[in-house]
Amino acid sequence: MTISREIDPAAKADIEKFERMLELYLNGELEEDRFRIFRLNNGIYGQRQGGHNQMVRVKIPYGRLQPEQLEMLAYIAETYSRGWAHITTRQNIQLHFVQLENIPQVMRDLNSVGLTTREACGDTVRNITGCHLAGACPYEVLDISPWAEATFRHLLRNPYSQRLPRKFKINFSGCATDCGQAMFNDVGVIAVMRPREDGTVEPGFRVFFAGGLGANPHAAQALEEFTPREQLLPTIEAALRTFDHYGNRDNKLRARMKWLLDTMGVDELRERILKERKLLLAATTWAEGIPETVQQEGDGPAGVSTAVDPT
Ligand code: HEM
Ligand code: SF4
């Protein structure tokens, strides 16, 4: 398949590291445990069938796929997997029975069209999901796509995303209908409006935290009434940092943020996240204002045309 884009230098470095680690592992010079964690953090799972069979999880941030990316996924499925793939609830694509030796080439192919497996598994920030009609939904308050993209770019390879107490899931919904299901994510972001004094309305967000499913499900809690657009990224990072600082590293089964809420209490956890955000905003390194991706792509809602009758 022809490579359509220059591979991002950071992705190139990741793939080269994967090749070095793989070689050490195959030569018996790298412990199974270390290679396993490294491999998982790169989105590559071992399969129960054993041997060198791997499941490759490809992140599709907020579920948006370009035609060339879909074609590349089909090519990889036919060349390295079984000719088909799974689409998952959290907007990943999973390919099974890929041989370990072929993983670096699969990563190159994926990255050549701007896709990654990095941090798709392990105790990292997982794929950033979004409601399915983002950018085309008549009900959306704003288009969450550039916000999810900005969050994805900000957190991928971020030092805080590497060795968390447990995985961390973030979701976006364009309106309170919440098709993206903020309520069972570690951070769930819902676009909302608040009235301004002059009678107009300001679009922004309502951020929820510490939701989760599993055998002990928790509905996420609201962090504050309204989060202005300029404060969204620092709010998400503050929640992530707070989880990293105080999360349970002794028992993986009690490590998700929902358990931190249980042990710390909702009020204290909320207070710590807000305090973290305040100090984060005071850091010299923090980029102020609206993220570049949002400025470039715009986040205006799709709206409803009065000139067209829906068919
Ligand atoms: C009819 C039964 C069930 C259904 C329909 C169901 C459905 C789901 C769904 C949709 C998710 C979200 C997946 C995602 O992250 O994309 C999930 C996550 C999960 N489920 Fe279930 N589930 C069921 C039963 C169970 C049971 C019985 C257990 C454990 C005893 C369980 C453990 C988990 C765990 C650990 C997660 C991940 C939690 C998280 O990421 O917050 N599930 N389930
Ligand atoms: S959450 Fe709202 S904006 Fe997003 S798809 Fe559902 S109805 Fe549309």
C-alpha cells in the first residue's frame, strides 16, 4: 500500500523503540513482564491462543475516520489479520491474529495515515471517544470534534498518561442527550449553554468525573456548574493529575477513579481537582486560551437548515 503521509517523528521514534524492545525480547534479553507492559502501552495485546498471535487495537479518536484510513485498515486486515476487524464500543478498531514480528510494519502503515495504537491499552489515557453525530447533529450545542482532537493531541505521549494507577477514559457529548455516555467515564464532557447578562448565551461545558462500569458501577459526578471553553483542557488535565497523585497503586482491582471517589469522598476529590486546576493555570508552561486545533477547525454547531426538508 502506498504511504500517503510522512510519519510523525514522535511516532517514528515509538516504532523504532518497539523494534529494539522486540528484538531484545525475541533474543531472550528482556523479561516477559517488562515487554508485556511495554507492548500493552503500545496497544498490542497477547491472545489466549498463545504463540506470537497479537490483537492490535487502533484508536479512532471520537470515531472520525477518513477514507484513506479506512482503506489502510482494510489493507492491514487482509495482509496481516483475517480479512476483517472489530469495531468496539469505545471507538477502537481491533485486528486479531497479527504476528508479533509484523507489528512494527503494521504500526508504520497505520501511522502513515495518521492512526496510532499508542496508549490504546495499559494504565494510560485510552481512546478519547465522542458522540456519534458530532459535527452533523441538529441538537449539538457545539461541535465537540475539535475539542476531542485537541484533548487527544494534548494527552497522547503526555508524561501523565504513561504510568497511571489504572486506565483513564474520557468522552465527549455535544448535548445533554449524552449519546457518548459521559456518565460512565473517568471524565465525561457535555457541551452546554449558560445565559450571559446581555441575554445571549455562552457555549461551554459541564464536566463529570469518576464514573465507571464493571461489577461496581458508578454514575459520574458533576465537577462544577459550567466550565468555560478556555478552561476545558486544564480541567481535564487537573482531573488526570489528581488521579495520578492519589489513585490506588496497591490494588489494581480498586484503582479506577471511581474507587478514589469512594475512599476520598466526592467533595474532597472535587476540591482537589479544582485546586490542581488553579495551580496548573498558574504554571508558566501552560498555554492559555482556546486550543489551536479548535481555533483552526472551529467548533460551531452543525445547526439546522430551513432550506432543506429531511428525507
Ligand atoms: C448484560 C451484561 C453486561 C453488559 C451489557 C455490559 C456492558 C458493558 C459495556 C457497554 C461496557 C463499556 C465498554 C467500553 O468501555 O466500551 C462495559 C464495561 C465493563 N464491564 Fe460490562 N456489561 C455486562 C456485564 C458485566 C459484568 C457481569 C461484569 C463483571 C462482573 C462486567 C465488567 C465490566 C468491566 C470491568 C467494564 C469496564 C469498566 C469501565 O471501563 O468503566 N460487565 N460493560
Ligand atoms: S449527544 Fe447530542 S449532539 Fe451528540 S449525537 Fe447525541 S443528540 Fe447529537
